[in-house]
Amino acid sequence: MWDAYRAANPGAADAAPEYSVENFGDSVELADELLALVTHGPKRATAALLEEFAEEGELLPRIGSHWIACDGRGTPVVVIRSTELRVGPFDSVDEAFAYDEGEDDRSLESWRREHQRYWERTRAAVGREFTPQHEVVFERFGVVWPPELAD
């Protein structure tokens, strides 16, 4: 998938040649559900805990960087390009970002409730605790490949 994108878009890929291969969520079902919101829905933002990048030895995304989003079984589906990044505490999320994440009813209240529930679960799974003071990487993105799914 990356090779096809790079061949069709050499300037974009050369400007930010690094990419990661990931999926949304922490289960096959959630990965598929969230990916469907990207490919056939309104999801154009995502959030991750800052400390998870260090724990997993991953670099923080940067504007223009790419990632290949996979389904829950690890099959590549789309190439995403970061368009906006901000790091701030969990409580700093605003209504516009919650809406752009495209999940649930797209409200700030449901974003906070569901993300807190998610991070409490994922942090507990590694023996850690989540608090609303955790730093979050808020990322907006566009779908850039394949052409039939691109923005």
C-alpha cells in the first residue's frame, strides 16, 4: 500500500517518508468499527495518550507524517496523513475535536466518557492508572490513499 501511494504521490511521501502501521482501538471489533468511521464516515481525528508513545518506543506523529491504518486483523486499508497536532491534558479537549473524531453522538460529553472508559481499561491492562490530567496527543488527519477513499 505504501509503495503504491509513494509512486502516485512522490512529493508528499518524500516530504515525510516515515510512516507507521497501526490500527485504531484495542480489539478486533473496535479497530474495525473505528476504521469504518474513517473509510465511510466522519472520523477525521484521533487521540492517544502521550506516555503510550514512549512506552511503545514510537515517535510522536508530526504534521505531514503518514500512517497506514489496518483493520482488526492487520490488513492495510488506508493511508492517513496528519494535518494538525496538539498535546494537552485530557480535560483540554474541545467540542470541535470531539465532533471531528466522529464517534458516538460526536458530543464533548460522549467523547470524554468513552475515552476515559477506554483509557481506564487500557492503562489497567498494563498495571497503570488513567487520570484526567494525562497528556493526550490530539491529531487531525486526512485520508490520502487509496484514491477511491481519499478526501
